[in-house]
Amino acid sequence: ILYSGICHSDLHQARDDWGGSIYPMVPGHEIIGRVTAVGSNVTRFKVGDHAGVGCMVDSCRHCDACEHDLEQYCAEGATWTYNGRERESGAPTYGGYSDHVVVEQRFVVKVSDTLDLKAAAPLLCAGITT
């Protein structure tokens, strides 16, 4: 992770304003980073690519909603970038103020090397998140 923005929803989660917060918590869902490793099934990214991550890092990938690119309505529940639980281990997910994040490739966008990476992170909240 190179840069992460923070928005008011991060503050709400950290303060448990909406209930259900998982502590310890590392917020941040506007992430710009550099790919440091890829799994054997990854086809869209290579090591060294700049990448962006919004509010989700995974989903079941097989329900009707997921098959129609509506993962936020995943029948099994989306895996949020932070204040969520990893699908297999149940461990808490930690966001953009961590050192690294593991993300299913469908929840990652390529970020152009020509962009100012410091300025690009906040765009992910209103862009990829919605």
C-alpha cells in the first residue's frame, strides 16, 4: 500500500457509530498500491502494476448477484476491505492504513502510471466504491 484516503464512513466505523465494528480496526477503503505478488490464477495484473482498491476485497463469486457484477448484494455477503471477515479464515480484514492487503482481482482496478498517485486514492471512494 502506497497511499490511502480516509472518508467519513471510515470515522463512523472506527467510532462504532453504526454498530458492529470489529476491533482492532485498521480503516481505509481508498487504496493505491503496487502489486507485489500475484496468485497462480491472476490474469489481469502483474508484479509492479499500480492498483486501486475500494470498499470490497472479495465475495462468494458464484451467486446470482456476483455473476451479474452486483457483488455488494452477494447472497453470502461481500468481504469488506476493512471491518469485515476473511471468507476462509474468519480473520478480520484490515484496510488502507495497513502495510498490505490481499484482494481478489475482480475488486482491483489498474491505476495509470501517469497519475499523481497521492491524489488518486480519494477518487476510489466515489469511483470504484459506488
